[in-house]
Amino acid sequence: MAPAATSQVLLSPAELSFLHSSLLLQPPVRPDGRAPNQFRPLVAETDILPGANGSARICFPDGTEAIVGIKAEVEKSQWRANLSEDGAHLGTGGGDVEMEEDGGKPQEEASSHGNGEMSWIELSIEIPGFRDDDPLPIFLAAMLSEGLLAGEELKDRLWINRRFHWKLYIDILLLSPPLSYPLPLLSLTTHLALLSSRIPKLKSEQDEDPLFDDDWEASLYLYPKLPTGKRIDRPPITLLVMAVGSNIIFDPSKEELAVAEAVLAVSVRESQRRENDTSGRRLNLLSIRSVDSPSRLTPSGVPNTMNTATGGSAPVSSQDAVAQRESIDQKGVWNPPRGGVKRALITRIIKLVLEPNGVAQEVMDGLNGVEV
Amino acid sequence: MPREAEPSLNEREFIHQALREQTRIDGRALDAFRELRLQFGDERGVVDVRLGKTRVIARISAEVVAPYPDRKFDGIFTITTEFSPMASPAFEVGRYTSDEIILSRILEKAIRRSSAIDTESLCIIAGLKCFFIRADVHIIDHDGGLVDASCIAVMTALQHFRRPDVSVEGENVTIYSLREREPVPLSMLHHPLCITFSYYDSGEIVLVDANRLEEQTREGEVIIAMNMHGEVCQISKFGGTPVDALVLLNCTNVALKKVQTITKFIQRQLEEDMRKRDVGGLMAELSAENER
Amino acid sequence: MTDRRRINGPPSGTQTPIFASTLKQTPTVRLSPPTRTREPTELRKIFLKTGLVPSSSGSAYLELQHSSQLTSLKITCTAHGPRPLPRSAPFSPQLVLSTTVKFAPFASRVRRGYVRDSAERDLAVHLETALRGVVLGDRWPKSGCDVVVTVLEGEEDAWWGDVAGARERGEGWGLMCVLAGCITVASAAIMDAGIDCVDLITGGVAAVVEEGGGKRGEVMVLDPCPAEHRNVLAACVVGYLASRDEITEVWMKGNASAAISAEELIEKAVGAAAATKAVLEEAIKEAAFVKFPELAKSRGGLNDIDMNG
Amino acid sequence: MPLDTSTYALSLLRLDGRRWNELRRIHAQISTQAAADGSAYLEMGNTKVICTVSGPSEGRRGQGQGGEGGKARIEVEVNLAGFAGVERKKRARGDRRIAELQHTLTQAYTSTLLTHLYPHSTILITLHILSLDGSLLAATLNAATLALIDAGIPMSNYLVACTAGSTSFEESDNADPLLDLNGQEEQELPFVTVGILGDGDKVSVLVMESRVQMSRLETMLVVAVDGCKRVREILDGVVREHGRNMVEGAVG
Amino acid sequence: MASSILLPGDTIPPSALPHAKNPSKPLTLGPGLRHTPPLTITAHLAGPLHTDSKKNAIWVENNGGRYIPHPSDLIIATILSSHPESYTCSLSPYTPPTLLPHLSFESATKKTRPILLPGSLVYARIASTPSSTHLTSSSSSSSPETELECIHPSTGKADGLGPLKGGMVWDISLGFARELLKKGDGVAGIEGVKRFIGEGRGFECAVGRNGRVWVDAGSVGDTVRVGREIVEADGRRRGSEWGRGEMGFR
């Protein structure tokens, strides 16, 4: 089954049609009265678990709630062959052996840059009522990790020395059943948990066996904090955006999703800025994914002309019914959307997300306030 | 659609009524075990246990493996249980019922966690080689009392088993075949056994060794694992109707007596089997050791 | 999840080691990574044929021309349906589409198990999203259709000798090419099965790559073969409906830098998809001529369906 | 390595500074999850559990319609978060320890709840263990009781649980009982988990996993039963407080 | 009467066929036999061959396995659930349930039918089975389930059938149940049971062909005694008939 089908709402064609037409208005009228680019209010807290390196909890008013716990453990790095200059680097062709990239320039000693590996971050999602290998958790995990892993920064920070690295486990728990599509919730919770994550300060030097400072106060933020309290950079967030007609609606609720013509998940990150540069905040697009809209699975309505109760004539056969229904395009009768989105719409969505002081930035600023 | 037979109302009422009159449908006393029969295989470490109609076979095997990296000085001992569809149509291959989980957990707690086997004695070279002792429990016929019977089976089989002798010279390990050297018994620290108590009427009536029908009609069970020295190795009362704490303490006293009787019975059977094997008089000194 | 029903080979394939000293005698072993010989806007040649599996409702096979001795893409797809849903299934007013994507164990250098892993399940979700928008589901209430895609030979994430490349940045560039292929081949299979669709859907990929070998720069290429490039910076797959000019599936990831915007990347991917459509059309027409010989007579001989982008 | 109990003998304090008969801090909240029919959050020291209850409802997918014999079926799902322990550990779905825990809870509540009032339905109890520091079974039982109360499912009485241990395995005179063990103490010392129904001495759940002399058992049992009564008072307070808030909220 | 053990596939020699007293009476084949025209009769069950020259019948005795319903067999069934028209009953574990219509009790009407709770026992007769292929089946319906009845279809009398109250049920082997029922002239196989039970005790009992005996001797002790005597008699009989020894275990 489609991941969206599980969060399908049971609305009648009439309700769907009403919702659809109110969302088509300029500006759209949302069932909960929000502006199109307004997020739902949320309750958030960080550092709720003393046993984890970082943790966060976010709760939406409809009762969906997620907890993310992050644990870091020291792990021995896999052996990597040191390559000779001439590039005769055919060792065994097996996948186990990782080889140092060698661009002919001397290896930078004890620098973490570019040494981070994908496998150092493990992300798992637990959704009640779903198995680990159901499509929804897998799709969500793929989407979230795509955003997190897109940058080098996080991976590189896990590098301790040439022999050891941190392994970061991100465990995402959805405490409630997935009432609305839980992507934004999980993404924001993960964002907060990563912000609150700290790893102990390294005391040892170079390639020694790592030794850490026992003092938790001295530990360092995974996303370093400047003395001013600002962060150099922040983890990415993934937003859920939907389109109805030409209207673009952010953070849709499950009812709104049921009439969406297109649903996109967009991951963005604040691009790195220099420490003294405070003015230019720019957002970087990390990934876009289209999400299957549950609206495609909704039942279509029966127009008056086809309903004997309202003076119409019932179709003779089911083929006839389909033909009739598809030939008339009556307003107020719900028909599940077909086809896809226009390119221009996607472009507009991207623009809206990325624009300065746009929605993404607003959300990030909001999350800033949650910080400990 | 097709499903396990639930006892009829008539049966439930009759069993209850009979128990109130201190009668069990198979004519036993309330605190009596069914007839216990042990049969040893030709091979060492194979035991067929029959408790009434319930039948369990346990087999012990040993191989040499590398120890777990976090337990360098210990050998490995595992117990696996297999509910074959042979025993009851209720068992399906590859599907774990809660009965099976409980059985394997209780055996694990009663025998392995209570360190009935001295796993350190299974170590050959620290961190490199150790014995891996594996107890396979097969349920052949199911008429209640699986936990008790399986525990008896594993414990008897462990005492019956002989592992190959080894000698270590530096890094060289020689494992002697059965012909080269007489295999040695496992070093056991104690001999725990499980006794299951079934209760009715909120603990007013307590039964030992219930058969399947009694199990289906009871209000709850308490499984107590003990050794003959009066050490309790585990107690499990997973819910069920609440009973008075005193009743539970009483159960431990009854369990001790039962454990002592069964342990002695097992010892006698082992000795008898030893005598049978010892026809040629080759193992005179070993049997003396076994009497300890 | 581990596969306990079979005895599996080692998870990562092992090759006999090749030592530097022996290389001199075996000049055939490639030392340098392959390079792209096509134009940036040129697609690989596509072979597409429908109706290969007679027992299924619809089937198709897609193969990309392999470039420079490397593996190429070979995908088969069968569609079973529309067929009635099992009695236990709840009522559905629409066609219940279910997609399965599975790599054959030998499809990639690192052996795949028999149990579907998360990447394969993820691809299946993508494919389903792409197809759901095209299929006219309400014409087939209470029915289901299973689209089963088997990848016989998958695209590698990087040149196998250059393992560092795969490590560098978000793996899975190869998957994007596979997805584009899956969309096209599934579209053909659905056509073959005779399921009503609003339009023909085709998949297309575009990527921003970093060219190795001196000239460092970001280049936009269509239909990338990740092994041919030193580094892939960003890539985008679309499922594109050419006549309606709409997109049902978009999957973009990577750092779309300032020089090349995301919009541009999507645009190019759409271009690739539009070019693929010609092949799909030809394949479907060819199948139609086989089914209705009188059509073929009126049209004359068949054209070769290979195409150049 | 045996726990260093010498300090205990001198100062009569445990490693975490408690006396032998002291409970850890118990903090509980009711109705924490808006989306569930009943929910509770419980902390016993550093063991933190969230419990949600949904139901009585129709059975979940493919599992038939609720219980048999005119009674509701109780399903328990325990999810031990990967970050709960000291070391990050992802437990497989078929983990037997978790399965045993689920079985225990199912059994305990099947006989405690008045399931005959809800024929052909299912009551699903989901437990998330966020942090683990001993007394796992006791904490899950307590949290589930609170959540079931919040869900308004009738039960014959409160089921509360507590652990008790002993400082010695042997039959010696100088062993002392301990109440409410933490994770470290559980590793080293014998202990029992006791679940009591109501305020009498009726034991619903009794689980002991360590080897101990028979004579020690009685003391441990007595201490645990006493501990349960104190836990019951605390939980009772939480429920009453919540009830008061609800009434006041409704009035004001 | 019983000759050697037949195995599936064995052909019955014409000499083994019963010499009918009335030659016009056709030969009746019972369970376990199959007729291949023109004159071959082969066994498809293992067991001793039984013949009855009076009825001109021949069958293979088979003790064990699962009970397969045959029309007009008397059985003890457990009620599983109640439906608008009928009860669902179980004859043996892991077999499809059977139907017992509410109206097939003595003098039952829509208003005065016996109310039976799930788990109650009834003594009933098999009215029809879904399979009509079997040779002995006289009345077969097209209903997909086996149907039971607690009245005599022609007289409308209970004839001892109906709900069983109190007492205890014991499991016996199918062959023994058949034997008990065969010997008795009266219903419920009580005569058959009495042969195995010492005289001088009063008890009620009902034997079901599905391998169950219901006994009520008034007191718990007597019921247990009678029940155990029946079960032990079954054990002795099985021991002598099949020579079941210890299963060799090596």
C-alpha cells in the first residue's frame, strides 16, 4: 500500500469538494484558518533524556508527537589503504576496503575535512503499527537521511582521528499513530535533537586511542555554538508543501492532504556563513521528493445529472458511468486529481521555500527559540 | 477457522468441582507428579523424558568455536527449543507462540542465567577457543507440564553428556576423539529444576504438574526453579488471578521437596545407565566420580 | 532483516586480488576510470520491447546501451492486472496499484540478497507515486494491479575501481538512473496490459557532475552514467507526461549550487524524459503492429527503434 | 565484579544515596498524549516510560475481531528505544526478553481489567521505554495502569508494581533487603518484581530472575509488597490530582 | 471375523467376500474399500478386514486418525457460538465447525429453543455432510458445512439426544467409540459401556463416534472412576489389538 494510504481520511466526496474549492480560493481558506504559509503551532522541548547525547520532543495540537534520541558511540574506523602517488591502486575490488581518495596532493594530516563516511550515521524510524520494512518508515527514513547526509559537515564532525570516529545513531520514535503525514514533525524533531546533541571533548591527541573529558559541561555541540549563542550552521529541515490549483500551501493537515493535487517534500539547509557575516543568510536546497497524494485514492462524487434521486438519469452500465463522469466537468462534484503538476508550479514552490524570510527561514527561526 | 479445542463448560465445571473435593481427573493427589520416565540414547547427552503423555527429547552437542569477544574467558552455552507441529496442531513451524517464548525464557533463566553450567570450564584458550555447548529441546508430545519436562530433560542430558577431552600446550590444542581419551563430564555448579504450580479459586487450590486439560482450565500458574539446596533460581508468575503472597511462599517449600525427589530420581537413573554402559568395567573410576 | 531461508553468499562480492606486479602482463585491466564519450545532452541508446512475458497481462524489457565496457541498465517489468482484489481486501473505489522493485542478486557488484532492502522498497514507493498519477484508477474499481520490476543489471554508484567516489557523497546516484528506467519500462508494461492512462509517462535523469581529469567544473549532463564521472554533485529524476506537460514524480537530491539552479536541473531532466518518449512510442507502436497485422501492412516495414537523443 | 557493598554497611546509604527502604523519585503524568484514548508518562528514577492505550476498538488489520469467548483481547506492544540504555542497542522485533515482557503485561491485565464488558474488541497498550535504569517491568506495569485509568477502562483494582532486592545471595545473617533497585543494583544483586492488585497482599505478578537462597525470598517479598503500597499511594495521588484538574477545568 | 491386516492397494480375494445368505442382496462396501469394475475390490486403508454376511457388508476397520463425519453417526459436540438460525459446533479440534440448527431440538419452536452457551455439550446425530461421494451416505445436502440434529427426523422425538448437563467428557479412540456404539442396542452405547464397567453402579453415559464419552455418575468420585475405567479399557484394547509397544528410541 502507498504510504499515504495509511493516513487516508474518510471524507465524503461532498466534503472533499468543499475543501477543495475553499482551498482554491484566492487566498485559500484553510479549515483551521491558517495562512497558506503558516505552520501549525507546536510544543517543543529539547534535552529531555539525560542518557542520550541529544534529544527532543515535539507535539502538534492534533496529538501527533515524536521523540528523537541521538546517541554517539566511538567506533574503530575501517582500515583504508594509503595510496601511492602513481595511482596503481587496485587492491582487492571488494566493497569492504575503502580507499583514500588521492588527488595527487599530499594528505592533510589529522584534518577531518572530507573524511566523513555515510555509514557513520544511522537513522531509524519507529512508527507504531508499522513494521520496520513497511514502505512508510522506509520512505520517511530515506527522505530524512537524504537531507542530513547531503552535506559534508555533519559527517566530518564525527571524525576523531584516523583510527576512530563517532558513530551517530538517530532513533526517531513516533509516539502517536501517524494521523497526518508525519514528515514535517519528524524532521523538525530531528533538527532540534541534532541541535541539542553534544559530544564529549576530546583530550587525547592525534591517532591515540581517544580519551574524552568526563565533564559534560565541557562537551561540545555537534553543531557548534558561537560565544554569542549563535550557531555556525544548523541541521537541515524538511518541509511538506502541497498545491491545489495554483495555490501553494505549507504544512498541510491530513484533511488538506486529502484534496492535494501535488505534494512535495523539500529539504533545505541554511548555507554556511562566515563567523562575522550576519547579514547574508541564504538557504540551500538539498532535496525534493514528490509524495504520493492520498487524494488520488479518494472516491469520486456523483453529479446530479447521474443521480436519479436528484432528477438525473442513472447510467446504464459501469462503462457508461465512467464515460459520463469523465465527460462532464461539473463544479462542486469531487473528482480525484489525475496527472501531475506543471513545471512552473514546482519552480514556484522552490522559490517560495527558499526566498529570504520565507517559510523555511521562519520555521528555523521559530526552532531557534526552542533552544536550551 | 479450525482452532484448538477449548474445554467445554461441563469439563471446566467438573474439573473445578473435583478439585474442590481434592480429586484430580487422572486420580492423582494434588501434589503428585505424573509418572516420570527417562530413557537415555546410545549417544551421550540424549535423553527422552516422558511425564505422563508429555514427551520431550533433549540433546546436547559440543563444538569448538571462538568465544564472544566480550566474554573471553567463558565458553558458550545455549538452549534452543523447538515446538514441532508433531506435538500439537497448535504449533506451526516458524511462528512463535507465547508458550514457546515463555518456555525458552524460563529455561534460559533457570539453567543458563543461574549458571548451572560452569561456562569458565568450557574455555580452552582465552579469547581464542572454547567449547560451544548447545542443548536442543524438542517437544514431541504435549499434554501439559512442558516447562517442567523440558527442564528435567535439559538438566538430565547435561549430566549425561560427555565432552571430548582436550589438552593445551601453549597455543596448540589437542582435542581427543572418543577412542583416544575417555570424554569428560561437564562441570556443573548446581542442578536447578522447574516446578509449575497451577492454581484455582484464587490460590485456594494449588496443583503440581497439571496436564493439558488442567492447564486450560486454571486461573494462573507460578513456575519456580530451584535446586536441591534450596536456592531459588527464578520465579515467574506472569499475571493471572492474584494470589496471596503466603501461598507463593508455600509453593517454594513444596517445590523444594519435589526438586529433591526428582533430582534423586535423575541421579538413580543416571547411575543405572552408567552401570549398563559399564559392562566391560572400563569406566569404573568414572562412575565413582559420578556418584558425587 | 536477514534471509534465513537460503544460504547466502558473502554480502559483498569478493574478487581475486590483482596485484600491481601482475598488472603489467594484463593490459586489459582498466586502470583509469571510464569517461563519458557522449555529448552532455546525448542519451544512451535505449532498447525497449513489450510483451515478453506471455503469462502476464503486460510486460516490457528495457536496456540501455552499455558504454565503455561498463555495466549498463537492464530492467524487466511485468504488470499483473487489472484483476479482482482478494476477498479479504477492503473495498476500493479505485484500482489498487502495488509496485515491487527488486534487484537480482547479481545486478550489482555488491551482491544483493533475496530479501528486499530499504533502497529497493524506497524505489518502489517512488515508482508507485509516478504511476499513480497516470493510471485512471476509477475505471477499475475493486481491482488491483501489481507492477513487478526486476532489475537485471543495475547502474553502479561509481566506478568500481574508484571506491572512494562512492564514499564521497550521498550514495545512490545509480538508483536515480534505475528509477528513471523503471518508470519508462513500467509505463510500457502498463500500456501492454491495457490499463487506461491519461498520458504516456517516461522517466528522465539529469545531473550536475564534476568532471575529473584536470578541467574542474560543473557540467550539466543528461542520462548520466555515474561511473563515468568523477563526482556527481546533484541529480534529478522526473516522471514526465509529455502531452500534458506535467510531472508526477520528482526526486532531486544533492547540492544544487548557485551556478546551476534546481529549476534548471528539473528542466533538463524533463528534456531527457521527453526524448525517451519517442522510444516508448515506437515500442508501443511496434507491439500494436504485432497485435494487429493489418496496421503494419498499411504502414509498411518497421523502423529500427533505436534512437539517438 | 561484585557491587561494593562495604560503603553501604558503613553509611547505610546506597550508591545513589538512598536508604534501604527508599523509593526513587516517582514522577507521573496522566493524559500526556492527545491522540491516544489514554496515556501516561512515568518516571521511576531514571527509568522513563510513556504508555498509550487505544481501545476498546475493533481488532487491527488481519487479526480477526477482538477477543474470543465474549471478552476483549489485550495486546501489548513494548518498544525499547535504541537510546534507552547506556549503550545504543537496537532490539530485533522478535527479541525474547521483550516478548516475555509483553506476555507478562498481557497476562496481568487480562485478569485485572473487566474484559467481559467489551466483547469482540481489542485494547492495545503501547509502551515506549525512553530511558532504562532498572525496574523495567515495574515501571511498565505502573505506567500501563495509569494509562488504562486515563482511558477509562474498568478494572477490578489498581495494579502497581515495585522491585525489592537483597544485598546477599547467600543464606547469611547480615544481608539486608533493598527497595526499588536501579539498573546497577539489578546487575549485581538478586531481586524480585512484585505486582500487587489492590491494597492487600494479593500478588498478581511475581518475577524473579536471579538465584537466591529460599529464606531470603520472604524478606524480599515483604519489602516489595510494602513498596507497592507506597507506589500505590503516589499513583493514587496522581490520579486524584488529575481528576481534580479535570473537574475544575470542566467547571471553570 | 477379522482376518489378516490389509494394506492400501491390496486386492480383496473373492474368497474373502462374505457369503450372502440372500444372494439378491447387493454387497455393501464399507469404509476403506474401493470397487473397480468389473470385479476388483481394493483396500485404501490399512487395517483388518471385517465382513458381515447378514448384511452382506464388508469394510476395513481403522482405529485412529481424525474423526470424519458420516451421516447418522452419534457424536458429542461442543457449542462454539450462536447465530440467528443455528449454533456452530466443534466435533474435534482443528476441524471445520459444524452447524446445529436451533429448531432441530425436541419440540423446539422459534420461541422455545434451548439456550446453549458457548462451551456447552450436546449429544447429536449427524444429519448431513457436505461430501456426497461417500458410499454410506444416504442423505447429503449441498450445504458446505456438516449439519447436526438432536431429534429423530421422522418422529420428532429426542431419543436421548440433546444438551448434556454436568458430568465429564473423556477422550477415547475412534475405534473403541465405534465398538461401544455397535454393541449397544439402545442409544448412546450404554450397553457397550456396561460391558467394560463393573456391575452395580448407576451412571448416565453417552458415547460419541467422534471419540468422546460423556459420563455422569452423580458424584465426582464415581464419575472419575467410571470415566477412568472406560479410558483404561480403551487402552487395554488398543494394546491388544495393535500390539503397541514402546517406541524404540536410539
